[in-house]
Amino acid sequence: MKGDIDIMRKRTLIHMTFCKDYVCLRTVSRIRKSPHRFYISRHKLEELEHRLEVIVYDIYSFAVLRRDTNAGTIEIAFTWLGSNGDGVSGYQDTIILPYDKMMECLHESSLKGESVVWKTLSIENFMGQGKIEFKNSKNLHAA
């Protein structure tokens, strides 16, 4: 039970709006929220159908989008930057989302011709650890 609470505390809320030509997103974690909306052009997201990694820029900030076809996820590694007069400051943040759901929202916004909003929590990164599922109590007892 306590482990579940710790995992929830590490997750990040992502608010994505899928529009005609772009997708904008914000992140909110227990530590901080993103300093601004991050805009990604629609065609950059569509490139992930054919490429496993895409780099996108938005003003000072940038992100690396990596698709994991085995896990069915997309990892977005942000570098949030801002100008503070004397130089540049910022922080890094990484979120993991279900790839199919994200692309479903992207295609839905195209079909409807209107914006689609998706609010979700990031998937916890278990650093490549395998997931064990027990389909019934007999398998659990045998393990």
C-alpha cells in the first residue's frame, strides 16, 4: 500500500490539447509545473510512426520523443529553459505515456476538425523491469 502511494507521488499530470496543426502540453508534478506550454507540430508527432526518435524545439526549450514499440509507450524527455537576463536557466523532466492513446487523440482531432483535450498521469518508469501478472490464485500460490 505504501509503495503504491510512493509511485503515485512520482507520477506527473500531463495536460495535452490536440489542435489542427499542433499539440500543446503542460506538465505538473508534486515538485513543479512546466514554466510554459510546449508546442509540438502535428507532423513531428506523425514522424514517430516511421522513426523511433524525434527532437522538437519550442522557443528556448526542447524535447526528445522516443517511441518504445515493445512497451507501447512514448518517452518525452524535456529540457525546460528560460532566459533570466544574465543567461539561461531551467530543468529537465521525463514523462512516459501510452503511445496508442496519444496517437488516438491526435487522429481524433484530425477527424473531428476540433481540439481534443487529454489529461492523464505519466506511466511510472520501472527501469525496464519486467511486469509479473498472475491470472489466478493457483499461479500465485505456485510462485
